[in-house]
Amino acid sequence: MTKRRPSNKKPTGVNKSLGNSLTNERDRNRKAHQRSKYDAEEIENPAFMELESKKYIDSITDETSLEEFLSRAQLAGTEFTAEREQFRVVEKDTPVVIPSRADYKNNVEMQKMFEHRLKIPRRPSSDLWNNAEELTRLENEAFLKWRSDLSELQERDGLVLTPFERNPDMWRELWRVVERSDIVVQIVDARNPLLFRSKDLDAYVKEVDPAKQVLLLVNKADLLEEYHLMEWAKYFTENQINAVFWSALDELPSISEESCESVPTTASSSINGQLYIRTREELIQYLKGIGHVSAAPGSKPVVVGMVGYPNVGKSSTINKLAGGKKVSVSATPGKTRHFQTVHIDNQLCLCDCPGLVMPSFTFGRNEMFLNGILPADQMREHFGPIALLMSRVPVSFFERVYSVMLPESSKPSALNLLTSIAFMRGFMSASGVPDCSRAARFVIKDVVAGRLRWVAPPPGVDQEQFNSHLYPKDLGKSDSGRVQLEQLEKRGLLEGDGILNKKVDSLFFSETQGAAHIRSAKHDPSCLQNRGTVIPGQVEKDDKRHHNRNKKEKLRRIYVASH
């Protein structure tokens, strides 16, 4: 006989979650029963109050026009009265436009003119408020003015802002991290540092306290070649930017042996005056050095705040410095939702900040998907990012990496590439058509993870020359996707003028013969139709079809079977 467990003993092991849910339900029923026996005035007793659940902060980067209007009204404290009126839903489909080099050059010049207006929201000074209610009101007013300024800037022709963080609670987390940190480390992706770097964040740190140190940590430097590192180090030195190259991962497997080159394996080195740190001990000592750590007993540890965009490696850097998993890490951007501190030793403390999408100039959402700022699973239009990627990476490299072959008679397009990859990988929809959306997410995740590399050049450097080392021209054309290409052309799943002309020519010059469809007389065994041919005098045998000789057959089946 099994011994009965005491009622006051909590479950453990696999029954822990079930036991917790049963315990919580019993507590709710007990409190509800106690409330029913008392008046409303006595319910304020702490014994009857429900414990507040932990509040999670969600990142908000995209809003519809209605959501933006309601959020602004909430910040301004405006109230509305619901009225039932006629309404109309207007949907606008934006075409996919890939900017040319001339458009890119003109846009860069315009961005330099209005770069000073790209600011992050400031926290009101402590001299302007006395309690929490006044602070909340001033923060909402400052945040509303900041959003109005960005909307006015975005109305100018030719300027496009990235989807930026619109949740005030996320910016409050940044304010807390900046205020309590002695060194603010802005972590950026080495493949496109200028897109992830916010100049106004450095200015805001100096406004809070001029004694605070600012450092630019260029993460994922293992994805760059030595030539890329030298060019970016030269740019940082010329612009007086205190930057350090770093990699939170020990090693990264390359997608192909032909496209990888080894980087020097020394513990730390100097590239054009910029430091390349390769071990956690070197980075810890470097942070202690610029923070002027004191060895005197009772001295406070140096607090280092890690800030930056989502998915740039803030949490991964903290875990590597701590020597273990201290904060959660995920491939999905926005895993960290509140700031958290990790003590390395008695002299150094790290502070992890949630990832913030700061306002910056770009050509649209396609750039953000390729750089991992927005999750690939939230992508709704999949041809735009792939078309932008194809304008930067040679088509022959896609064919070599994914073992596909694109038609030479037509211009390479995103549809043909995604269709070929989906057909080769088996990504098919329910209707039997290659799933291009899944193939697009597959390719973009390869770009974000570093298996398919592309590096942005510094200003003034040609893009093709800068990335020429990543895509060797002597790879040759592989024949591994020829069978797949013939099947796609036969099914008519590829687009292009050359493919259409080839299909028309094959139909025009094909040797076809006309055929007459003759229907046999009803109940006449001497005149039976056999696959489009009349054979007189043939009598059908008795078989397992139970004399089903009068069954009507579709002519198109007979015609296809006979020809």
C-alpha cells in the first residue's frame, strides 16, 4: 500500500508544475470565499489582496496608424467617446523597389544633412519633479514630443526611418542602465557597424555625467576577413572612435571551404591602432583599465552597461565574460526584457540592457531583416529582402552554396532563386508549389547567422571591391542543379522572357496529330470504344468488373491515354 503524502508537503519533480497550479487555484478559492463574508471596505486587508504578477515589457517597433494614434492619445492623456459611424478600411500595397547606386548616393547625402535630428528620448532632469506622478507626466510629455519630431522628419521626401522602439518602458530601462553605469559599452554588429551605432547615445551618456566612459564593442568580428578589419579600424581611427573588435563565439563553421580564410589566432592584436581582443580575460582587464579600478578595500565595483540593438550579442558577451550562462540567450531578437546585473568579481559588475531599436536612416524594412534587427519569422513580404541581397551577393555564389542552377536565358530574379532553393530543399506548399516564403526565411537566417556572409564597407569604399575576397570568381559553375532546373522549366514554375519564348517554341514545333473522338452506341457490344479507337466485333470478357461495360468515360482521359 502506497504511503499517503502529507497535505502540507509540496510536490517535487515532474509533478511540481501541476502541484503549483492546484495550490494557486486553492488559494484563489480561499480568498474569494473570505471576500464574500466581508464588506467592500474590509477587502483592503493585505490578507485578502492578490499578489501582483511580474510585469514583462514587450518591445513595440511597428504600429498601425490606429495603434499609433491611440498610443499618442494615451501619452497625452486624451479621452474619447465611442460613436458608431460608417468606416472604410484602406489597404495600400507597396511595390518592391531596389535602390540603385545613384539613389543610394543621393540618400546618403540627405542623411548627413538631417543626421543631427536623430535623437533618442531624454529622461527629465531630477530638478523638475518631486514625486513619481510628476516624473511619469514629464516622461510622457518628453516622449510624445520626441515622436512628433521624428514624424516630422520622416515626412520629408527621400528620408526613410527604421522602425524604432515605441514602448516608453523600454526606454526607461535604458535610462536606468545609463544612470547606474560607469562605462557604457555600445555593442554593434561588425558586418554593418554604422547601422547599429547611435551617435546620439554617446552624447546622451556625456549629458548624464561627463565622467562616464563610452566604448564601441564591435562584436562578431570573426565573420570579417583581415582586409575588412583593417579598413574598419582605419575608419574608426580617423573619426576618433574608441572601438574594440571582439567575438562572443569561439569559432563559427563556414558554409563552404572555398570562401573562408583564416584570421590571425593570437590572443590580442592591434589593427591600425584599434584593439582586437580574443579572450575573456583580455576584455575584463581592458574594462578594468579604462574604468580605473581601485584595489582599496571597500571600494565599489565598476559597473559596465551593455546597450545596443537586438540580436547583436549583448547577452552572449555577458555569458562569455561570466564564464557560464548567466542571462538567457535566444536567436530571436528581443529575448531580454528588463535590465539585469551580473557580478564578474569584486571589481567588475556587468549590466545587461534590453535590446533597443534606435531611430536611424535606412532604405526600409528589407535592410533590417538582412541585419537581424527584425525577426525573419515576422517577414510578410519575402521578395524584397532577397532582391536586395542578390544586388550585393553574386548569383554564382548562391548557386554554389545552395546547389541550385538558375536559367541563363533570363535575368536572375528573387522568384527564380527562391523557387529553386525551395524545390531543392523540399519546401513545398499544400498545393504542390515551392514555398518561396519559407525559402526566404531560410536564406535570411543563414545571413544573420553568418553562414552566408556580406559585409558593409566603410564610407568612401567601393562595395564590390570590399567584398571581392568573400566571393572567389574561379569557383566554376556546378551541374548539381541541372536536373532540378529542367523539372522547374517543365512545370512552368520559373519566370523570364527567355523561358516563355522557349516554351512557346517547343509547343509550336512539336509534332502533334489530331484525333477524332468517337462515342460508341449505347448497349451495342459490337461497337466498343477502346482508348479513342473503334474496334468492331469485339466482345467484352466477363471479369471482376461485374459487366460494368456501360460506364461513361471522360473523353479527356481517353485522349491523354491514347496520345
